[in-house]
Amino acid sequence: MKLSVVVIGLSVTSSWGNGHAATYRALLAALARRGHSVTFLERDAPWYRDHRDLTEPQGWNVKLYHSLADLPRLFGSLIRDANLVMIGSYVPDGIAIADWVTSHAQGVTAFYDIDTPVTLTGLDQGGIEYISAALIPRFDLYLSFAGGPVPGIIEDVYGSPLARALYCSADLEPVTQRPRETRWSLGYLGTYSEDRQPQLQKLLLDPARALGADRFVVAGSKYPEDLVWPANVERIEHLAPSDHARFYADQRYTLNVTRADMRALGFSPSVRLFEAAACGTPIISDRWPGIETILEPSTEMLLASGPDEVIQILSDLPEDRRLSIADNARRRIARDHTPGHRAQQLETHYLEAIARRRSTTRKQSTSHAIFATEMSS
């Protein structure tokens, strides 16, 4: 099966303040390796234009457009004839694009929601800019960043004909030559988010103040300029994806913290969780429902609810157990959560959508035939 796939997403060319980029790059590269023809369409927005860090894509294409009108004018036939057209969350003019794509595309249409808990909260509170409740049933397939019971909720509450989980993944190779001594006891990589900051405060900044002799690091953009950092916390404004593996390798532990909507809904692992585990760095994470379906607590990762638990891990956990947890997580990622796994899952979901569409067409044809027979009798 060789598919023509078109993805209309937020940005794949820039990872600045944009976790979507890593997810898209990993998935699209994996699809290309499996022989599919892949094109990513991105709005040429100023912020991403000024901070592009994508090297030459391997086997897939990126095309930029400047306005909503450019899509039908420049890519109308590409979208119409594609086997699969995916629209991502947070796309500018997403509602208008979704309306046009679901009316115009002849292949399977999918909404790829890399922000499912945020999306569902927004819909419950009256609407969001990139998708509407009325459009969800028009997509053949809803691909959800959140798993567990969430796809069922999307089908039952919002009328999606087919909703399936498609988690993030990481396309990083571990650093094979690790330094003899790590630079930081604990680090965190992520863009600033107001609702994530209290977790960062409890699980990294408070332990940093208590462990003055240890070194910590926070990497990511958009943090407020007036934020006061402990003296032993190093700040890195941005790390290109090519530097992520070395960044994780330089930490004894890395921290995973989750946005409030995602913690509440659960089953919503971030791409950073997969990245760190793939690189063989042991993870300390906040708690949320379903985390055990991704990595097993205590054996593949460690959980913490407050600073005392983090301090105890950093101070008392034996080194052999630390290394064992990291190795177990790396093996789990290789077994279940690589970009290749995600590409295969997407193929399976696509085939489900095709089968459902054909079944619906047959039922409609049968119904029309019965109706015509009854009318003529």
C-alpha cells in the first residue's frame, strides 16, 4: 500500500515554541520510509519564518502558502486527489480549511488533534478557532493525541464516525558516548505554559532551591522576563531538535510536566516523554490517569507529586536503579512507541476509515434500491 498523504499543519519548519514540529517530523519521515508520498502544507507565518530550524526533509516535501486563498489555488488538485488529507490542530483559519477540505477531497479526510484535551475543553466552553463541533462528523477519521476513553468520547459526544488514538513519538537516536559526569541533576525541556508552570515550580524550581549544591536546567521559549529563577537553574532559550539528544544525555534525570487539561483528561503523553525515554534518560513525571499505559511507574519511570519526592529521588535513589529505569524505558519505546509504530498505526486507521466508507456507501445504495422498488410497486 503506497499512499499519497497531504498534511496541513501548524508548522513543521520551526520548533520554536512549537512542540508540533517534532511530532510531525517524526511521523512524516516514518511514512516516507514506508514508501508513501508525503507533502506538508504550512502557512508562512512571521514567527515560524524567523525561527526555522528544519534541515532538508528526507523523502517528504514541505510547501508554504501565504493565505487561505492559496490552498485551493495552488494545491487544489493535490488535496482533491490525495488518498489521505490530514488537518492538524491550531492551523490558522482551521475551520474554513476544514470546511473546504471535507467538501473537496475525494480521499479519506482526518483531523489530527495534537492538543485533544485543550480542544475538548475549548469546545465545552463555547468554541475554538481551529475546529468546530459541527465539523467533526464530516471528517472520516479523528486522530487523537489522547488515548484511553477519549476516542470513544469523541465518537459518542461529538459524532465522529471513527476516532482513534495516535500518540506522539520521537525520532531521536540516543547519544552513544555519554559524558562521564552529567551537567545537571534534573532538567526540563518545554515551551512556557501558564497552566504548566505550577508543576514546574513544585517539581523543579522548589527542589532546586532546596538542593543548592546541585545544578538544574530549563530549556524552552516564551518564559516571562520577570520570572525569578533560582541561582542554580540554568536557562536555555531554545534548543534545536538536533541538540535534544545531547541535552537529555547531560541530565541525571529529566522532568515531564503536563498541562492542566491533559492531566485532568489523562492518557495524553507529550512528545518530550518519548524523546527522553528514547535517549535513555530516566524520567520523573507528574501523575495523571493512564500514564502507566505508556511507561510503567517505578520500573520504566518515576512519579512525583511534590518537591519532597523529587528531592528524595535526586538524593537517595541508587545509581544502579537509576540506570535500570532508563534502560527499561528505552527498551519500551523501541518496542511500542517509535515513529515507525505510529506510521503503521496511521495506515491501520486509514484502512478502517476506507472500510467504513465503503460499508456506508453499500448501505446507502441498498437503501436507495429498496426505496426505488417500493415507489415503483
